[in-house]
Amino acid sequence: RAAEDILRASEQRFRDLVNTTDGIVWEADATTFEFTFVNPQAERLLGYTVQEWTQPEFWARHLHPQDREWAPAHRTACTARGEPYNLEYRLIARDGRTVWVHDKVTVVAKDGTPRWLRGIMMDVSERRKSDEMVRKLSLAVEQSSESIVITNTKSEIEYVNEAFCQTTGFRRDEVLGKKPNILHSGQTPPETYEAMWKQLVQGIPWKGEFINRRKDGSEYVEFAIVTPIHQPDGSISHYVAV
């Protein structure tokens, strides 16, 4: 009786955890990838009932068309190794939304042969969206025709784009960690730098001209816009010069 009570309590804990987690907890046949169990979150996330999830070929039918080209074969290969693995792919929700999921999978073997797959799917759509935005911004900055420099609050260069290298003649590895004064020609009036820092330390963008010197010693005039980068707490962490 005591053993049965302990077992029931353990099962109840498992059900409570499975039914309240933010992820889709699931079990599937390791050969067909057909679901034999999913928790209620499966319906909340994608709109399909638990009964629909356990229908034949549910996973394959609701994979994003582009992911059907690689995900099943990749899952088969990972399952055959019998080791835990992770996949990220897209599922199509009932309302037509594309949902990115991170699927963490455990392979359960019987007599040395993979028999069951058990895992948890987490919705990572927002992270994927953020990653894509960062990628687009990175491409825009890197491919900009304008010279872009990012420094920290110690005025140490942390990033330069390709246009900076083409304009100044310096390679990235020659300027990272250095200060922008490597470009100083001595011809820019000191008042220009004083005015710039007076505004920047107040968190105000500054615009003005520098007479700079390239790596080969030639001089050029540059119109720059320098902007402080504010963190959520209002502090300044970096400066961006375009």
C-alpha cells in the first residue's frame, strides 16, 4: 500500500509538471515519428487538439515545407545514434502561423534498438525573430558605404565596418582595441574634440568635421555623426560614429 501511494504521488507530480510546463512534452514512436502522447500545451501552442497530434503522420504533415526537405532525414540519423539530440524547425499552426520550436529529444531503446522518442518542444519564435533582425542590421552596417566605428566608453574601438577599412587603409586587426586618435592628423582644431565630448557625455549626439590621416599618411576631411548608445537604465555603454 505504501509503495502504491508513493507511485501515485510520483505520477501526480509528473502529471502536474507535464501539464503546466510552457513547452510541449511529447512521446513518439522512434520508427514512424507518430506521437503517442502530448500534453495540453500542444493545443495551446499550435491549435491542434491532443487527438489530432496522435493521428498518423501529424508531424510530417505540419512541418514547414522548407523543413520537410531536411528535418525527417536529420531526425532519423540522430535517432539511429541513440543519443539525446536537439533540433530547431518550423511547424505550421492551425491558424496558419509559422512557429519555430526547439526540440530536445531523448531516445529510449529496447534491446539495443531505438523504440521511443521523448522530448519537449519550446516555442522560440520570438528569439528567431530577434536573431533575424540582428542579422539584417549586421548586414546593413557591414555593407554600408559609410564608414562606421563603434567604441566603448574608454574610447577603445570594438568594431569597424569594411567601408572604414577602405577609407582609412587600416585592417580591422590593426585598429580593434585602439583609440580613434590613430586617425588624428593634428590638423583638427582642439575645440572640435572639446565640443564633441561636451555633448557626448551628456548623452547628446554630435555632428562635425575631422581632418584625419589614413594609414599611408594622406589626409582627408570627414563629416561625422557620433551618437551615444544608451542602455535600458539610461547609462551610456558605447558610441557609434558614422
